[in-house]
Amino acid sequence: MTKIKLPTIREIVDKYNLKASKKLGQHFLFDLNLTEKIARLSGVKENDVVFEIGPGPGGLTRSLLETRANIHVIEMDQRFLPALDQLNQFYDGKLTVHCGDALDFDLNALAKGKPFHVVSNLPYNVGTALLIQWLTTPELSWQSLTLMFQLEVAQRITAKVDSKHYGRLSILCAAIAEPELIMNVPASVFTPPPKVESAVVSLRPLPLQQRFDDLDTLAKITGLAFGQKRKMLRASLKPLSADLEINISIWLQSLKIDPTTRPENLHPDQFMQMAKAYKLATRIT
């Protein structure tokens, strides 16, 4: 029996009359050299469990399937299901398709207790929300996240203290993982091209004993601090005074943190120190 010939991504798009949805933040990748590079940089190996969000017509999916990993894709746009089914036939059932909104899926449950990787060109409109969801999951089972974002978001994820992109997202990521910007992606490689450049970010979880275990409190502290980024900490964190029952400047000084410091000048470890102290103090009071 002759194996079916796999058409190009452009041919698949033309065959099924697929057009990118602006509402869903879709942009197609036709360049297999680029998708193969992303798959290679992810470090995915044969028989690994891998999730991809929003595969569309399957450009990156095809490159991931070439690794012989077990690929699970989550796609809410049913127009792409026939194209993905064609890929599944060609790659001998190594592809599993889940229909629906990725925000509604528990990847740990879908992986059935096995460790997994996520490799995805994330839809722009839900990329950050998905990342936060994966960072804050109670049972962190992912071994790596290799994700494409708008360049500005990628810079915020990987930013270091004192840089202009440093902020709440940088700190939340640093509390759980080692983030790295591994590749810039020009807008011209997409169809249709977005109005912004993109970049691929790699996140690998820190050893268990090094991860910060209270991201909810850390999110509260950093949300206040960076919500008024140009203000000193004594002003932006003033709302915490009521919970702490102490003047915020005095509280910061007790932690050896200068109340006149601005949030972009504070190391992630210092925000984690504040989160720990706040949680302890509010438990006691």
C-alpha cells in the first residue's frame, strides 16, 4: 500500500480555503525551515508528550511530528480539523486533536500523569493568560515551554532587573523557571504578517527546592508595585498597610528594603521576600 503524499501547508490552506482569523489572533507559518528550527530548539525527543496550542493548518505541528514525539494539539477553530486529520494519517496516529479553548484544558490531566513539553506559536490574544496558567498550576508537570509571543511580551518574560522591560511577568517567570529568549522571528514570515515582530522564549522549571511556592501572593505584591511603576514602593504598596497594620515604609525598612526604591530596581528575590513576609504577617494578624 502506497503511503499518502503529504501536501505542503500552502496546498492544505488552499485545499480547505483556510483564512487566518483576526478575532482569534491567527497568523500562519509556512516556512518549514523555521518550524523545524523551533522544534529542534525545544529539545523534544521521540515518544515525549508534547502539547501545541492553536496549530492552525499544522505548520509547526508537522515539524514536531517529525521528532516522533506524541503530539497533542488543542484547537478551537474546527475549520482546521480536516487538515490536522490528514497529518495524523500521514504520521501513523502520533497526533491527538483536542477541540476547544486551551484555557479550559488541564494539561496535567491530558498527559495522564506523564511529564510533558509545550511547544507553540501562541495566539496573541491568549498567550500571556496561558503562560500564567501554566506557571501557577498546583502540580507543575511540564519539563519545558517553548513558546512564540509578540516580541514585547517575550522581552517582558525574560527581562532582568533595571531593564525597561522588567516587570510583574518577569518576576513571576523567574520565581518558577529559567526564561530565555532564544530566537527572534520577523513579521514577514507569517501569513498574514502581524503588525509586530515576534520571538521564541524557552522556560525550563527550576529545581523544586528553588521554586517560589506562593505565586498568588507574589502576583498581588507585584501587581500593586508595577501598577504604579513610576511611583516609589512606599506609595505603590501603601494599600498593604491596612492588612499589615503597620506603616508601609516601616515594614519595608524592617525587610531592609528602601521605601523610596522604584519597583524596576528591585531584584525578584526581594519581591519574593516581601511576599513571604506579607503572607506570614497576615496569617498572624
